Amino acid sequence: MIITDIRPQAKDPLRENVYLDGKFGFGIAAESRFENRLKIGQNLIEAEVRSLVSGDQVSKLLFSAQNFLSYRPRSVKEVRDNLTNKLDRGDYVDPAKILSEVVVKLTQMKLLSDLEFARWWVEQRKKFKPRGERMLRSELHAKGVPRDIIDELFFAYETPASEIEKLAAKKAVSYAKLPRQEFQTKLSNFLARKGYDWDEIQGVVDRFTRER
């Protein structure tokens, strides 16, 4: 394949489009184009093109991922989903291979870890939006955290009784004038929506019912 033209991209002058045999071939950072000494009339084999595209995409996505991770920790799934939308499309782009390489590099740089993300997520919930283990597990699963990592996290994690009691105490004030049965039902349902197990809920509701 012969490079027949190289043009700056309209939306990003720091990137260029390389044309092969008169047709669009691939996009590449202008800096990378100069580093690899690409020029019109140059002959490339397919393996060289794929290597150029892969290296360019990995560099591009690493930069994007670091920006994405600068706001807060993310799960591997969140990063993959975000970067998938930023991949260039073309005959020489291998999305699965490129994304896997980016994830490996981010992991090696200690910028990406499902376990660290899960720990951060649980701590944030404990501080600002207390949830029971059941709901926390569901949230982490939705974020793509593997089951074994969730199990590892909760093996050592126990929901402090003070958290459910704090929530119950706040709501109990609102329900204070309700009849006994309605008080128990409403408080139980409220705590269940927060993700606490019924065994935890029953003990707390019984206690606040006695103390009304």
C-alpha cells in the first residue's frame, strides 16, 4: 500500500488523515506521523499500518482515560464503555485488542482497579448515602465489578449498626404520631428501600417501637 496523501483533520489539526492507494486509510497524531517519518509515496505493508494505528489509538485513549479518571475512581467497565465511544473506526482498528492494552497499562500505572473502586464506592455510600450490603452489592454489580471482587470486599466489611440506626432515628421522628402498626410498616419499608436486610430491619424497628 502506498501513501498517496496526508491531510490535517478538519476537527483536530493535531491529528492527520493518511490515505492509502487513493482512499482513506487511518488517522494518526501529527506528532506520531513525524516520529514515524510517514510521507507521501511511502510503501507500507498491512502489519506496519496495524502497528501504527494500534500505537496511536492506545496513546490517544490513555490520555483520554487519565482525564476521565481524574474526577473520581472508575470501574474497569466504566472506563471501557467511555473509551469505546472514543475509538477511531476503520479497517485497521482492533477495538478489543486496543482497549485491553489500555486497561493493562492503566492497571500497571495503578490508576485503575476494580477493588479500589469498590472500596471507594462503599466508603462514599457510608458517608453520604448509607445502603445495606444487598443494595451495595447490586450497585457494584451494575458498575461491572466482578463477583469475586465484591465477595472479597464484603468478606471484611460489615455495615455498622450505627448507620441503620441513624437512618431509622431520623425517620422515626417523622412517623412518631402514627399508630404502632403503621409506624412499624413505614419504618420497615423505608429501611428496606435503603437496601438493609430484614433481619437487621426487624431488630431496629422493634427497638424504636419500644422507645416511642
